[in-house]
Amino acid sequence: MGLCLSGSDVRGGKQAVGGAHLRPTSAADHNNVSGQNDAVDFFFKSRGLHALFTQIELSLSASKLRDLDIASKSDPMAVAHAKKRDGRLKEIGRTEVIMNNLIPAWIGKIAIAFQFEIVQPLLFRVYDVDTKYHNIPVKMLKLEDQDFLGEASCVLSEIVTKQNRTLTLKLHNNYGPQVSRNFGTLSVHAEETVASKSAVEIAFRCSHLQNVDLFSKSDPFLRISRIVESGNSIPIYKTEVINNNLNPIWRPITLSMQQFVSKKSVGDLEKLHQERTGATFMLPSTQCSKSQLFVEKFVEKEQYSFLDYISSGFELNFMVAVDFTASNGNPRNPNSLHYIDPSGRLNSYQQAITEIGEVIQFYDSDRRFPAWGFGGKTFDGTVSHCFNLNGRAGGFEVDGVEGIMAAYASALNNVSLAGPTLFGQVINTAARIAGQSLSYDRSKYFVLLIITDGVLTDLQETKDALVRASDLPLSILIVGVGGADFTQMEILDADNGCRLESSTDRVATRDIVQFVPMREVHSGQISVVQALLEELPGQFLTYMRCRDIKPLNVQMAQTCA
């Protein structure tokens, strides 16, 4: 197992400018995790195809179960189900049967893919397995033949956001939790199935690269691949492109153990750093090469996951801003994007608020959400580009997703649609809240949802605001509704790898925007929630890791030490 590093130029058909092949190590060091291939996942991510799940295992235990056996105690087994949107149940796993035990701690784990982007309702049922079935494998047992001991339901997000990732639920009968009879409790504990949190931070530079462009210098980037036992290579990372430079210095990158598999795979890189020597690139076009690769930085570190932070007490604080410009159409007209259907059918604004709010609310403990409108003529007759959605002068927070929906409906009756479409003030207000939080609580990360139908009038001001906000614990989700041209939003999203620049030529420190047009979501298979939220955990982690902010339990342990 080894690593291969190759440099390429983004122009001229991506011509190769050289490769440094690090020696392979023993095949015995190969310990790839079963199931998904992390290297392949990263390969897809580098092409904009994001993995939407984290594999976790659920451990179950119970206490004070009912005793249904006459001569002995119950022999309990637990079964986990996922609830689908249509209400149907899909079994996802069973534990083993534990004999004569009313306080079982099952060894068997329930494997499930945690998806941040969606709400994942779960139902757990506990059964007393009759003695005559004890020789039958648990997967073969017919549940209708077993005695029912109780059930409990929750959402997967409720488990992973608990400190220590353990949630205790009251068991009840099939008719619901309102019955007062004591059926005992069920505790559910979640663990990520990650082989190791070990990672290395590496900074690369090259010197004397070959120039393959005719009228300018090469625009190099570095691609890192893992050499597998067959001799083939699997790409695991690609750096940013540096324009017109034959001696590029790339930003530091972090490679996880899941990407490079073993410490020996990166051993040669560590040696290059320690000895301050370079590795010569092998060129396809000539035998002689002056091109060299240098390792400017090599630091081993622990790399914590999104769930590590969330379960230790970090929160995502939800904020909403709604477009009240005239291009939405008269709210009383059924053709308006703001029309509230008496039948209860949600318009695009209501749908975006509901679907996204229902996911993020589990990561916000007080569920009090700032809510604003922009582009409307407010109660005093002036056009405002950031007004409190609830109409109150003193406070912009509302209670829960229901509070946002109520404030939105009320505002439609009290605010006149106007314009133009300006994002700057709303983004600056959200950024101010995020910035102020740093002085008293670094465990908060803010998520602003902007729902709009129009073309931006203040594109450069918005860019400036986003570049400033890129230093703060803030991500911005934009939903485009209606049939407008949203080309500008794609620019703000920066998914093409080009970071935003301000009017003063300052470059954003990270990408904090994710945009999706509602019409494209409706025509495809992926939901608006998945399309918008898929990058959020990554943006959260980029912020925390760049500032060396660790999960709260790790911080406390280091302080005590």
C-alpha cells in the first residue's frame, strides 16, 4: 500500500506535468473498512458528488421489562424499524435473544446510515421470545408468534444530538404512549463505525514544474492517489488550482486514516518533511526532470466528526429570511408564489421553511429562530431589506417552525410587496449575530435560510457580505422559487471551485453558500432538503478544524489534564 502524487494543468486537455510515485508498502497493512469504500467516496466528492450518509451502529439496552413467563423471566429481543414517509415500517435489524432477563443489554448492533439531510423516524419493539423458538435464528423468527413487551419511537437525530449519544425512551403498548401502564424503558446508544480518527495535515509545494501552456505558465494542481494491492490507484484528494505558477504552494490539506489506510502509506511524505528534501517528478515526455515535490508541513492529529461535535453539545442555530418583493405576485392571487391555499397545500416558501426547519430544529436546543423579511414595505410605509417577520420592533425570534409559518402568514397580510431584491442587509444581520456569539459561546454554528424568487440587485454587496461572513460560524442556504434566472445564485454557491472575491480583492476563506432552485428539485429525485443540506456538515467541520476547535468533551478533558 502506498501513495502516488501527480500534478496536472487545468488547461490544454489536462496534460500531465509529472508524478511522484512513493514506494508501496506491505500488503499486510491493508485494513480497508468493509462496506463503503472511503477512497472511492472521496473520489466522488472531489467531483461534486457528495456522500449523504454516515454509517453508525445502535446499541440497545432495557430496564424494568414486563415479565410474561410463569416459571422464569422474559427472554427479550429488540427489533428496530425505520418509518417511511407513507407510514410503512421497514425492519432494519434485530438483536439476539437474552435468556431470563428483565434488564437486558444486547450485544448485537443495529446498523443504520445517518443522513443529516432528512428526518429519520425510528420505531423499536421488544418481544419475549417463546422457549420453543430458542433454536431458531433470530432473523427467521416470526414476530407475530412472540409476546409483545412494548415499543418506543424517536428520530435518529434525537439520539446523536444527546450528550454521550444515548437516548432513553419509555416503552408503551401498541396503542400509544398515553397509556399510563409501566412497560419499562429502552436506551439507545449511537456510535460511528469509523476505524480511526487519526489524520495528518500536510502542506505541499513544487518547484521547477514543466510549462505545458503556450501563452502563459501552467495552472497546476496536485492529485493524491492510494496504490492498492493490484497496483491500481484510487484518487483520494485533489488540491486547489494555482494559476500561472511553476513553483506552486498549496493550502494545507488533511487526510484521514480512512483515506490513506495506514501510517506506512504516508511514511515517505513524513520522511520528505523531516529531511527537508524533495521528490523528483517523473515526466511522461522526457527522461530528465528538474520538477520536485516538497512537504512543507506534516502534522499528525485527531480529526473529529460532525457527530463528535453535535453529541458533545455543539448546536446549529436556524435563521430564516423571506423575499417580499413584488415579483412574487399579489398574495391574494392563486398564481402568486406567496398565495396561501385554503386547502392547506403549501406554497414553495412554506414548503422550504417546513422541510428544512424540521431537519435543523433537532440541532437547536431552544428552538427559537430569528425570522426576517426583505424587499417589503413594512408597517411604517418604508421599504425594508431586513424587517422582523413577526412585526415586533423589539424581537426577531419566533418559537419553532410553527412560529415561522405563523409569522410568515401574518406578514403577508401586513406587509406590501415592493423591491428590489437585496441580500446584503439580511446577511450582515445574520453575520453580526454569529460574530457576537464568539464572545460568549464557541459551540454555536448558525444556518441562514434565504428563500427568494428574484435576480439580485446588489450582487457585489452580497459578495462582499459573504466574504466577510466566511470567517464566522455561519452557513447560508438559498432556495430559488419560481421561474427566474438564477445564474447569479450559482456564482454565490461557488461549487465550481472558484471562491468568492470581494470588491477589495479579498478571497473568501471558505465556501459558506449552498443554492438550489426549487423547480430543479421538483423535477428530479432528490428532495430540496437533501440538495440544500448535503454540504452543511462539511462547512461546519471546515470552520471548526481550521480554528482547531474541538468537541466540548475533548476540551474539558484537555483542561482537566
